[in-house]
Amino acid sequence: MNFTQDDLVAFLQPKAVIGYYGGTIRGVSALDTAKEGDIAFFSNRKYVAHVASSRASIVLVPENFDGCHDVSRAYFKVPNPSWAFAKVCAVVEKERAPTAPTGIHPTAIVDVSAEIAPGVYIGPFAVVDANVSIGYGVRIGAHCVVGRGCHIGENTCINPRATLYANCWVGNNVIIHSGAVIGSDGFGYETIDGIHHKLPHIGNVIIEDNVEIGANTAIDRARFAETRIGSGTKIDNLVQVGHNVRVGSDCLIVSQAGIAGSSTLGHHVVLGGQAGIAGHVHIGDGVQIAAQCGVPGNVPGGNVLRGTPPMPINEANRFYVLRKHIPKLFKRVEALEKKSQPYP
Amino acid sequence: MNFTQDDLVAFLQPKAVIGYYGGTIRGVSALDTAKEGDIAFFSNRKYVAHVASSRASIVLVPENFDGCHDVSRAYFKVPNPSWAFAKVCAVVEKERAPTAPTGIHPTAIVDVSAEIAPGVYIGPFAVVDANVSIGYGVRIGAHCVVGRGCHIGENTCINPRATLYANCWVGNNVIIHSGAVIGSDGFGYETIDGIHHKLPHIGNVIIEDNVEIGANTAIDRARFAETRIGSGTKIDNLVQVGHNVRVGSDCLIVSQAGIAGSSTLGHHVVLGGQAGIAGHVHIGDGVQIAAQCGVPGNVPGGNVLRGTPPMPINEANRFYVLRKHIPKLFKRVEALEKKSQPYP
Amino acid sequence: MNFTQDDLVAFLQPKAVIGYYGGTIRGVSALDTAKEGDIAFFSNRKYVAHVASSRASIVLVPENFDGCHDVSRAYFKVPNPSWAFAKVCAVVEKERAPTAPTGIHPTAIVDVSAEIAPGVYIGPFAVVDANVSIGYGVRIGAHCVVGRGCHIGENTCINPRATLYANCWVGNNVIIHSGAVIGSDGFGYETIDGIHHKLPHIGNVIIEDNVEIGANTAIDRARFAETRIGSGTKIDNLVQVGHNVRVGSDCLIVSQAGIAGSSTLGHHVVLGGQAGIAGHVHIGDGVQIAAQCGVPGNVPGGNVLRGTPPMPINEANRFYVLRKHIPKLFKRVEALEKKSQPYP
């Protein structure tokens, strides 16, 4: 990376610039660890004290920030400092990444019946089974296993060592991280006389466009029909998605959350880390579920919930404050009881 | 699939049949997405409205169901509609699956000392180490690693990309899903002067017959002796089983549950999703632990628990109802206190 | 294993020996499953009854233990029975393990630009990318993928089927278990008009010396800068460590715990199983967080917390006792209210 301030002004088009840094910007950094020649950004209020003490040469700040006092550096006022910073990082990322290889590594095993579009990369030891179709520009990392009949859309990237069981359908521009397992059998048994008999799972998993799936996440195939992840939804690491679940578009599902079988999420739902959704329930559009919250039933759209079982966020916050005073409440009731007995 | 109603009557032997569908059944489907020519089933009361509106041509219903009114379709009354439906799905599954291959893929690495029974399939890039024994009809998927000295019983299926560390013992008819890790070292350290010294883990993992283990689940080997999963127990995805744990037979352990070291579960225990069992405790036969429940101590057989720490389910349900009224309770006590002070 | 009592006295140097076993010690065992010729240990008070009934021929006991009554066996009084037992297990471990192989398996793919020190083992189908450096004595198991630019320190052991994304740095004497994913992209998006735009992740993961990382654990790379695991810290299976997290030295992070992005842990922190730490918080030195505890904010050093949100452990224990009596408290308040109304 090798930017002058003028280069960055042209690239980021800040609303205002305060100060001037005449050197070269060579690195991206956090405010507190930056050194001269770095660009950094400020957006989380928690770290406001870091702006004044930072040694960054250019600092991206919100438009309404009024702490641009240090004459030895430049402040760029931008609508979204984090996003502006991301654009600079994207340049670094591009510089660092080697030219993306294409072609099929000689050790990969690709079934003759697979349809492979141009511009595809298939890495060492990857296994692509019968009747798979792979779209333009797809990258399949080392050690991936793509089961028979899978479809993988254009420009999708499957990182090393992910598995797709048979007949899964993955859209365009999807990113799947290492260790993710897509299409394993759902946890479905019929218990007869105490013995759990396995239910056949002949459905599949559909992953729509622009989804990202984290490391070691598991998404089970449907018993029949489909398990579906809607377009633009982002799923973090170690998440469980049960069979026949349907997730809407543009949801965020944070690490270690779990969704039990046959539940449905609307659009723009947020599940916090380690949150759990019971089976056969519906979570409406725009619902936000706090971390570790356990949800046993339906939640209408727009609710923000916390706790297990969940409460509206304000009610939960209130309860958690009062919870501390419950021991004292017992004493207060005891005192009242004593008082109310005139002749003890 | 290509069934007439008569074929299905012969195959499923319903207790009663209402109506007649003269066409061909070609698909399995949910009630609400079925089209003509599909078979569907009704068992979860939640979806009762779907029966009347369904376009399925044959509907499997419980024997006591009285909503069989639509003359354009047939209703089969069966003792267990879900299980009858599963039998039809099993036919579809069999039709769809290619002939199961046998033999050792030329890229697999199988140590010369391994004993491989007839009828075994070992997939591409699988690694089978020294002194492994593999029983009749076993399927080992691509990229599996089977450590030295492991035993794998008859007809067991290990899906692609699972790992067995050395000396694990797996019974007959076991299914292990992708990404599962069996026999990794337990989390055992001796802390001396603040430094955590690793304890050797020379035990192993025993998986009895008819067990299923989900994707990305981890089962640690014993410090010495064994970690054991009892016959017929089913373990979902992303579950943690600590070192020296002993799980009885026919348990159900739902996704993301965890069992800490040296704990024992009896038979027919159910752990809900994200439930946690502390170390060195015993959970008796038939205990049911609700989702997200954290269990710090022993639980006698037959209990049904919810909450963290857990309460008997009725007590927990009661508490969660009252919890909403606790803010008001504070106000009620305050009012009583005011009243009880005659001269404020 | 083939030890006389005298051999073991010389090896373990007990503070005192009571009794004499003249035979040969050939096995290690738990007290309750031991047979003649086994050595066992006693340290968890829960199992005190097992000492008298054990058939072990040598029992390691704490120095202050006064139940050494059985003349048919020997008791070794040692400062730390578990650790003394571990030393014996380490002998067994060494005997059992085959001579550690060295060299690069012919099926491994090692980029020509990788620097491989002497004494290294790289297993079947492992992939080592460009510009990787691997130190003396490192073992890389079958199917591992080591991304470009990674550094792996001396004597580190990466078990089969672990993945390191590009540019991660691993110190000396580190152990990484199967299925672990180090350096996957963090869960970072900029949401603009409801669309989640992926943030580039150009940072890396630094794992200091003597760290152990469990099976199927995921540690995300930093957005920029680094995610860091401090020396001597031990991480269990299925743990999530978010982007930009910094964990101090000698921490214990138990299975299925999760640490959200940008949070920092001091030294000697303990996170119980399934515990969760929110993003951007600081957990001070020596803090202990109970299992399933959800921590939304900073915790000063030395605190011991339980519950979600957490309470000091004593307060939490108190609350959980009182919680049972809350239904009765409602009734008591109701009774008081009735009483306080003179003319009902």
C-alpha cells in the first residue's frame, strides 16, 4: 500500500478534511496501535479517548466528530468511517492475495459427469462427485467434498475442507468456510418401544445468493423438501441449523446459535451468539434475539427479546436489575409479616 | 417412485382407507406444498388446518382423525403417520441412491497391517492407519482418517471427512457424520503454580451398536479407561462429550449440548439443545433435560428438568410465569410498607 | 508396563509408603475398576468410598489421607496423586505410541517456497502452501491445510484434518486438534440499507507457545491487526473465538464457550463450558466465569461470576436458593395484602 493523502481523498471522497499529512500511508491499523504512516478509523464511542492519543497519520471520523485537534495528522470526515476503512483494507487484501489460480488441481477427483464452467478453481484433493454442476468463477478449496448432484452457483467460494452432502444447491457469490457441513442428515427418529428408528432424509439444503457460512457450522438436509437459507443471510461459526428450517433473507446468525428443526425465520432477523430457537416455531421479520436467549415459541415481527424464556428487552433489563434486590425483598416481606402480628 | 393406491395399501397396510385416488403417486411432500400425485402425512396438531387445504392425493392420518372429508383424495388411517411416511421415503431414498460402491479407492491409503473385511468401501483420500480392523459392509467416506488400532464394526457408515484418533472402538450399524472427531484428547491439565500441565490421555472411546453421531460433534478419549456411548444412542451435531463420560443406551442428545468430563448418563436420557451437564455428575435413567438447561449436580432417574440451575419442569414453568410479575411484586411490597407505617 | 513397587518408589518418590505389594504393576486404572496388578489414584473426595473397596495393588493418595488400612496393597502418599498418576500414564503413552515418523509423506503437497526444518513430519494428503515456515520437530497430520505465509514453531503438533488459513502464526509446543479452524474470516459486516456488506479481514491469528486448541474449535482472523491466544492458554473443543479477540496467558476456556469480537481476556482467566463473552469487553486477570454464564460487560480482575447476566458467585448461589421460594413469596404478599385491608 502506498497512498498519499490526495490519493485517499480521491478514493474515499470525504465530506471534509481537517489537517494535512505530507507523508505516505503504508499501513492500516487500530487507533491505539497505529504508528506514523498508518490510517485508522474511529466509530465506536467506547474508544473515543484513543483518537487524541493515536499516532495514526490519517484518521477516518464521523461527520459530526469534533475532536480533530492534532495538527500533525489529517482527519477525514466521512458518513461511515468503518466502511471507508474497509475500502482501504480491500485494497490491501487485493495486493496481498496472490493471483487467484484457476483450473483443476491434478490431485482433485472430479467425476466425468460433473459440469464445470470456465474460470473455476478446484484445489488439491478436492472430491467432486457425479452430476455436480459448478458455475463460472467458483473456487473450491483443498479437501472439499462436493456430493453427487450438488449445484454450485457462480463466483461462490468454498474454503478448504468443507463438505456438501448430495443434492445440495448453492447460489451465486456464496462463501462457505472451512469445516462447514451442509446437508448432513437431520436429527429425526421415530421412537417405538424406546428404540429410536432413523427417519430417511431425502430432502436437501438450498443456499441462496450472497450467503456466508462460518467455520464448522452444520446445516442439516430436510427430511423431505428443503432446508433453506435466504439470500444475503450471514451465518457465523459453529451454528446449528436443523432439518427443514427456513431462514429468510439478510439475517445475521451469530456464532454458536442453534435453530431446531422446521422453524422458520423471516427476513432481517438477528440471532445473538449462543441463542437457541425451538423446533416448529416462527420468528417474524426484523426480530432481534439477544445472545444466549432461548426461544420456545413464535415471535411476531419486530420484537427485541432477551432472556430464557425470552422477555421484551426492556422488561428483561428491568428484571435483571430487580433480581439483585430479591434477597432484600424476602427480608422486607418478613419484616412486614412480623409487624402484622400484633401479639407475637 | 410410481405407486398406485393399491400398491401403497399393500405396502403400508393402513387400518382404514377413506376415499380413492385413481392416479399414480410420484412424490412425497409436506401437506402445504403437496401437489396432485403426492403423498403427505399429518401428525403434528399444529398443522391440522393444512389437511383440509392440502392438494396431496394420499394423506396419512392418525386412526382417530376425523377430518377426512375431501372426496378427491384418499386418507389412510395408520397407527403412526410419520413412520408410515418414513417407509415411503425409504423407498425414494433407495431409488435415488446410486448402487453403493465397494472396494478401496486407489487414492486411499490403507496400512498393510489393517484387516479389511469383504464388502467394505473406502473412499478417495481416506487414511486407514496400522492395525485397524474394519468389519463387513463398512463404508468409509472420502477424507476420513482412521487412527491406528481402531476397530469399526459391521455395516457402520462413516461419512466423508470424519476423524477417529487411535484405538477407538466403533460397533455395528453406527453412523458418523462429516466433521465428527472421535477420540481427541480430553481437556485435562494439572495446574501447578499457575501453569497448566497436560495430562496424558491413554484411554479411548467406545461407541456401541446403532449409535448415530452428528456433524462436527466431538467426543474426547478417556484420560485412561474409556469414554463410552451406549447402544442405540443418537447424538446430534456440534455436541461435546468430555473425557471419561459414559452415556447409556437409547439416549437422545440434541445439537450443541455438552457433557463435561466423567459424568454418566443412564438409559433413555434426553438432553435438549444447548443443554449442559457438569463434570462428575450422574443423570439417571429416563431423565429429560430441557434445551439450554445447565445441570450442576446429580439428577435421579425419571426427572424432567428445565432452567439453569434446573428446576422440576412444573416448578420452572410456574417460575417463568411469576417472573413477569416480579416488578409488580416490588410495588406491592412497597405499598404494604407505606401502609404499615401509621405516622409517615 | 512392568513396574515393581521399588521401581515406582524410585520413579515417583512418594513422601511415605504404607504396605507392600510384591507383584508386578502392569496397568493403570480407576479405583473402582482396578484389578490386581493395577495402580490407581485417589484425589476427588467424591470417590473416597472407592479406596477401601478398590482392588488396585498400589494406590496413590494425598499425604493427609488416613484410610490406608488394607494390608494386601501399598499406598503411596504423594503431594499430588493425580499428577503422580499422570507420570505413570505418560510412561504407558510412550510405550504404546509407535516411533514418531518424520519426513514428508509422498502424497503431501508442499509448496517449493515452504521452509521446512529438520525433524518435521507431514502426513498423507496434507497441503502446505507457499511461503510457509515450519520449525524443528513439528508434526502435521494427514489432511491438514496450512495456508500461504503461515509460520509454525518448533515441536508443535497439528492433528489430522485441521486448517490454518493464510498468514497465521503458531508458536512452539502448540497442540491443535482435528477439525480446528484457525484464521477464518471474522463475522464482520457493514449493514447499509439492510444489506450486509462483508468487511475485508486482512489481519491474522497469533497463537503463542504452549497453547492447546481443541477439536472443531474456530478462531477467526482479525479484521486487521491480530487475534491472539496467549502462551500456555488451553482451549477445549467447539469453542468460538471471534475476530480481534486477545486472550492472555494461562487461561482455560472450556468446551463450547464463545468470545465475541474485540474482547480481551487477561491472564489466568477461566471460562466455564458454554459461557459467552460479549464483544468489546475486558475480562480481568484471574476472573472465573461459571458454565453457561453470559457476560455482557467488563469484569474486573479476580471476580468469580455465575448466571446470565452474571452475579458474584455467592449472590448467584443465594438467588438460586431463593428462586424456589418466589411462588410462596407471592402468596405471602397476598396474605399480607388481605390482612392490611381492615374491612374486606
